[in-house]
Amino acid sequence: MKSNHGHTKFFKHFSLFFPFQDLLVRTKRVWVLSTFELQEELNVTYPHFLSKVEGKEYRFEISGDAVEGGYLTIDEKSGDVSVNKKIDREKHSSFRVVFDVYDKETDLKIDKELVFDVVINDINDNPPTFIKIPKTVTVEENMEEGFLGAEVIADDKDDKNTVNSRFNISVIAQHPLECLGLFNVQFLCSRKKTNTLLLFKQRIPPMSSTAVINLNIVDRNTNMPVFKEREDDILRLAVDDKDTPNTDGWRAKYFFISGNEEGIFKLETDPITNEGILSITKKKNFEITSLVNLKIGVENIEPFSKCENGKLVKQESKLPDSVSIKVLMIDTNDPPEFRKTNIDVFEKEESDPGKILFTPEVHDPDSTSFRYLLVEDPANWVSVDEKTGEIRTTKKMDRESPFVDDDNVYKLVIAAIDDGDPPASSSCTISIHLRDTNDHKPHLVNSSLIMCGNRNNKVMVSVKDLDADPYGGPFHFSLNNTEDMKKWKLDPDYGQQGGLVSLNPLLFGNYSVSLEIGDLQNNIARETLKVVVCDCGEMDTCRSKKPLSIDLGAPAIGLIIAGFVLFLLLLLALGKFGQPKHINLKDTGNQTLIKYNEEGPLPSCNVSWL
């Protein structure tokens, strides 16, 4: 390496930019490097001369991002160092520069390449910007002071370690200006202004930006509903409320103050029109036309509150608005009233017709003249007296009738009709509970049974009785014919079923058996049971006789066809060679006379012609 005698310092001071005398120093065999600073966005004419490197016997080269980006250059011959364009610190906060020194005579590099950093000093050239800001914030009217709920985030691209990146956020304007200090002090007092503009400004340093937030003020109940008409006789009540429609502060809630102590009337709110609907919910009989005075009040669903002088005031003691309604109750024709509308009558079935079952008691507050009518009598068992309402049987009533339900009840309906205009009526239901009698004999469920003679000699006989207990089963079974007793016996002969058993094997065929069946009250029925004795298959059914059939196979069918062909050939042969010969017969007889004049007795037997 070439000696550095006489060249201890290569750089002089680069005016106010490069203190190179402190940057690059050759001390014995060591180059001493340090970081130097350069201000961004220099407002000079470019390229701008920075400094000159001293050393005629040396050639200097620099490389790195600053050189490749065209920011810094050095003249190899003169050693002049220049900056060619403005440097933006927000894009390049520093550069790393590679510095090489060559001997001009030998063109050899003196020592290894050297590296130093150039730091770009920040200036306040970027305004703060909002990086997160809500466009619309919804808040409630009369909201108490505190956190608004609108989070705003801002940023500044300048150096975070300098005052250039410091900023303040403040409200510079708001619209409307009904309540000053809307976001600084206490309340949201502006109720109806739903679009409020906010501007945020950075105060220090003087660079700034703005943003807008729209505040949607949700209405609260600050106005009481007021009746439009002070007196009314209609069934709909209208109110006027200055709060925002379709909110709980606007929706009306109607109630009775007086006049509805019996709960006859009801008040509802129409959700669309906000009108009150007056209706009758409970019937009351007005004997004469009457006038009812109703006093009705109205309030909102949301409790009333108001903002006065910047403070929230809740006026719970304020009386709601009220209105008086006069309702004219006109008396109408009331129907006759049965003392009891459901009557239970107990009667024994099969009773003789003509018996009085029931006579109703009816009261009509508007008339003394009314008539009775039979409305329902499905079996036509009764009649009703038109004047007295007396119910009388016209036929015997049968508990086993299909018109009687499972609880042994037969139902009638009668009506009482007055002579009003229009006529009014009411009805009464009579439930006749029929008590059973032993009016039905037991009978066979099946009058014909099959006995499988190839398997067993017994069949079970099922019996049914329409009467209820104690007029039904179990039943007594017995044979009613001595001839049957020679062939049959009963085992068992008592119970819900009886067993019919053949005493000896029977030929296949049909048999009739006479039976006597008695219920618990010994009400005896005589029935004839038909028994079919047969050969049964897998099921308990008789086998049917199959018709005779011949199953011809292919060989048999072939023989039949061959025979038929031979028969045809034989006919043809006879027709050709078997011509019949004609025989001449004599037309006259032999001319022989035989005497048949012998007389004798008549034959001894008679022949009858069929």
C-alpha cells in the first residue's frame, strides 16, 4: 500500500453538510469512518456541489443505494462530491455508502473498501392524516357527558422522534351551532339535527388536515303526546307528538282515568297511525239506554325527559294529557235466558212413550212472550211443547241405538225464541242418561263354522250380547236336540265361548246343531249352528276339489300330429284307389206267399214305451 505521508486528511469540511474532516482519517494503517447527516428536501439548484476531496495522487469511487438512485456522485478526477436531487426522508431515512481509494499511478486499491452511513435529517414536510375515522356515529338525545363512542386515529409520517410528528386533534367547527361545546363539555343538546359536521385540526406545527363525522342523534321522549280533539264521540282517538315517529318516545300509550271501573271497555294503540282504539271487551246488559262518561289519558312508552339550560330534567310528575269521551249505550233485545243451559236427565231404556222428561225454566228481561223449538233430536224419540217447553217421549228409547254415545247418553237441544225485532234466541242441551235393561238375547257371532275333520273334532262357538253387565255374559250353552246329543257334546258349556265337540268321527259334509244360549239373567236364545266338516289344508279352510287334467308332453303332442297327418294321407288314398262298385238290385221280390192266418192267444207281457 502506498504511504499516506502528506495526505493525512482527504476531505475538507463540506460547508454545512459534510464534516468530512471527522469522517475519513488515515491514521497509520487504519481508516477511521463515522456517520454523517444530510438534511432532506434541500431547496437548492441541482446538482448541488457539496465538497471536494483533496488528493491529486488518488482516485476516489463511491457506490451504494445513494449512487444507484442518483442522489450522490463523485468526480473521479476532480474529487468533487455533489447531491443531484432532493431526498425524501419518508422514503430514504439513511444511505449506506461504499468508499474506495485507488492509487492513480498503479490503479491499485488502497486498503479494503470502506463503508459509512449518511443519515437524512427530517423536516416538517408532512401533515398529519386520519387513518381511522367513523363516517357516522349514532348517539342518544340528551346523552349525559362522557365518552362519545367515536374513536379517531391519526398519524404523521415525519420522524417520530422529533417535534415534526407531534400533533393535536380538536373540533374546529360543528353544524348546527345550537349547543356550543357539544363535544367538549356536557350534553348533546341538539335533538333534531341529525347531521352534525366535525372538523379535526392539528394545531402544532401549522400543517393540518380535516375530517368529517356525521352524528345521528336518536330521538328521545322530550314531547308529551297531546289529544287533537278535547271531546269526541268516535271509537278512534288521535294525538299529536313532535318526537320522531316510530320511536318509543313517539308511540302513544292510552289508559282509562275514570269511567271504566267494571272493565267493559278496552283501549289499544294502532301501531301505524298511533291512534287509540276504543272497543268493548266485556258484555253488560243495559236494561235501558244509558250514557257512559269515560276519561282517557295518554302518555308515551318511554318516560318523559327534557333538556333545559344544558341539563337533563326528568319530569316524572308531569300529568299526561287527557280527554273525555261520552259513550251512548243503547239497549238491544236480549234473548231468553235458560236457568240452566245444560241439563242431565236419567231414564230407563225401553220405557213406554208419553213420559215427561224435562220442563225448562226460562226468563226474558225484554219480553214475556216466547216459544220453544226442538233443534236436535237425531232418533226422533221426543216432542217439545211450543208454549211450555215440556219434553215428552214419543217412542221407546234404546240404549243400544247408534244415536247413543259410548257413555250411554242421548243428547237433545231445544231453543227458546222471543218475539222481539229482530227475534233473539238461546239454547239448552239435555243429556238423557239411559239405564240398561235386559232387552237383548245373546246371539252367535258366526252362524257357520268349519271343523277340520282331518285334524280335530272341536270348534269354539263365540257369542255376543248387546246388553251391559249384569245382563250379558258369561253364557250357558246346551244342546236343544236329542239327535244332536248322540253326535255332539259341549265342552266347555259356560263362558264367553262354548266348545262343540263331535263324539265320533264324522263323514265330510254339512251338519246343523241346535243350541240354547242363556245370559246371566237366564234370558235364553235358541240358535242353529251350521258346521262344515271337511279336509283342511295348511289354513283352517276346506280343500277345494281339483278338476281332472292331462299334462301332455312334447312327445305326446308329436304323436298326435303324426297321427293326424297319416289320417289325411289315408283319406287321399281312399279317394284315388277305393272307388265304390255299383251293384244292381232287383226291383221285384221272390214271389213267395206265406200263410199267416194262424190265430192264437195274446202275449202275456206288456211293453211300456219310454
